[in-house]
Amino acid sequence: MIGAVNLASQTQCVIPSAHAAEMIESHGLSAFGDLAYPPDFPHFSYVNPNAPKGGVFSQIGPDRLYNQNFLTFNSLNTFILKGDAAQGMELTFAALMVRSGDEPDAMYGLAAEKVRRSADGLIY
């Protein structure tokens, strides 16, 4: 038996050994066919790695999400009921996988190194 842990809810599921042998490991997922990029690709083809770097970035949101104040903050938690959360906190989290802009459905590991799926595509 192989155990899998869902970190969000700390629940465990047990996958029978018969399914474990059929698991396919990959660096990404695509429902429509093969992935366009190989494992450990350096960047997407539409990204310019030699783009100029530097400059100034200022973010003042057009509206207040949750309970954000335009001028200041007193918490880094955007889900508080009292107080003002910092703007842009939703940008501090990395997703497990990211979509490719030049493929219709492909997803590649961002924070995740690999993904395993069953041959029938019902277990991930």
C-alpha cells in the first residue's frame, strides 16, 4: 500500500498496490497529448531570459480586496476581521503547477517537482 497525504486538510488516503504499479510520473500534465517542453526546461519559449532587469515597481491597487487600506497595513493576514492587511499578499504564494501560455491545457510543476497519475487519469 502507498499512502498519500493531503497537506491542506491533513487527511490521508491509501492507494492499493495494484494502482501504485500503474502510476505514471511526469514533470507536467496534458489532457490533449504530449507536453511541448522536456523535463528541466530553463524557460518557456515566449519568455526572454535576456530581458532588461531593474527599474522601479510601485503597486497601488485600483480597489480594496478583503479589508485592505490604501495607505498602510497592520497585518500580513488578508483574512482578518479587524485591521488592515497589506496589499499584494496574494502574490506571495507559489502554486504547485503553472499553465503554459503556448499550449491549450498543459501544466508544469512550479513548486512541485513531479506529478504522478494513474494510467486511467482518475488518481493524481
